[in-house]
Amino acid sequence: MVTRSRPDCIVYEVLEPSTATVVARFTNVADHAPAVTINKFGKGNAIYLATESNPSAIGPLMNYIDTIAGIQPGPKTPEGVYARVVDGRTLYVNTSQQTVSFLLMVQGKGSSAIVPMMEP
């Protein structure tokens, strides 16, 4: 955990990539140091974020990782409900402690229907 004496202070690690590719740089520091690097590792890639993992940094990074990994966004769901498509079927899991209802789009033969879904 990083502790700051000044809340307006930017905390980041200065990277000196030798084999890694720089995919993003800091724009709010004088030297525009690398912010995100990617490097081949085994059969995959290692991605390194050189700053604190706060939502403003992680959100765009996760979008980038999804893109390079070929991950397609799943169905839109309300807070606490997760959906996953497996073998052409969509599975929904309600992890909240309450009943959740939302509109579910069901694809038919050339048409769409809106079906309300409610956790029993």
C-alpha cells in the first residue's frame, strides 16, 4: 500500500523498458514516463501498470486488455448481477442480497422480444 503525505502527489514507478513495448505514457509528468508496458512472457503477455491501481487507471487498461485478448463484452446487467455466455446460452447469477428485475433481450427468428426477468 502506498501512503502519501500529500494527496495531490502523483505516485508512479519510473520504468526503463528494454524488451517491453510502451503502450501508454503519463501525460501529467514532465518526462512522459511509461505508464503501461507489455512484454511477451511464455505463451502470453505480461502487462505492467506503473502507478496505483485506481479506477481511473484500471478501467481503460482493462478495456485495452480485453481488446488485445479478443474478449467481447458480455450482456449488460444491473449492479450485482453477472452474465456469461457459454455454448450459446446466457447464464445469469444474482450475487446481491435482494430480488433484482431487469429487461432481458431475447433474439428470435428475425425479431426481438423484451422479457422481464426476476430472481425468485
